[in-house]
Amino acid sequence: QGFVLWLLIGKFRRMAELEMGYWNIRGLGAPMRMILEYKEATYKDSQFDSFEGWFGGRKPEILSKNPLANLPYFIDGDICVCQTNAVFGYMGDKFGLNGDDPRAKLRNSELLCEVMDVRNGMIDVVYPFRNVCRSSDEFKEKAGKLCDAPPLKKFEAMLDFHGGDWFVSGTGPCT
């Protein structure tokens, strides 16, 4: 009985050491938070609402753990992962969300890159600081082209190709 309690306490300590850091917006941090919530992980959600809070606060500490310090980051005990897709890959391995076999893991990695391409295309359409769309007509035209573009059709093709409700794994979601 004491051994079981010791195991549970050890598991709680390991889970309590998780930290995810990103700006105080949904952005790239939202799907990471969703993964952590889906897996019911205990974690610290570090959200930065100013450049000073990040660059003058937490970033120097992250640099001591990883020279590629950037937002988002994910800390798991003494492991510090930076860069979006690297964080997704690590979380997938940690939480069993990277596919059931090497082929599924490869497809998951491919899809992460494809999703980033779609995200970057959407950024060019919707963020006003990019000064890409100067009118609602221009927005409709560019958004329509993006939605009809190959990346979204590729996702449909992946579902058809692998036959199922999941892009990568037959048993459930992946990162």
C-alpha cells in the first residue's frame, strides 16, 4: 500500500513539473493547451502579455535550459523543448499521441508541417499588421483562394487515403 502511494506521488511530481509558455493569446499555444487538457495533465500555463515579461523575465531562464529559447516552449522536468513542431512532437511522444507505429508517426510529422503551411497562409490573410488585405473584397478573394488551395484538399485526401476518421492513427487523435 505504501509502495502504491509512493508511485502515485512520484507520478504527480513528474506531472507537476510541466510548464507550457506562450504569449497571452490563443495562437500557437491553444492547441498545446488543448493537448494538455485532453490528457488531463497538471501543468503551469505561463502566458506573457508583454515583451518585457518574456524577454526581460522568463527568456533568460529558458536560454539556460535551451539555446533555441523561443515561444512556445514546453518544460518537462529537466527537458526544455522550443519551437512549435518540436513541442508538438515531444508532447505526442510523451502522451502517446504520435501514432501507433513508425509510419503513423511519420504521417503525424508530415501533417504538422502541412498544418503550419496552412496556418502561415492564413496569417497572411487575417492579421492586419501584415497589411495584406486592404478591403473586405480583397479578404474574401484571398480567403477563398486559400480555402480552395491544395493544403485543405490534401487533408481530405489524407482522410480518404487512410480510410477513417483520423488522419494518422486508427485509434484516436494525434498531435
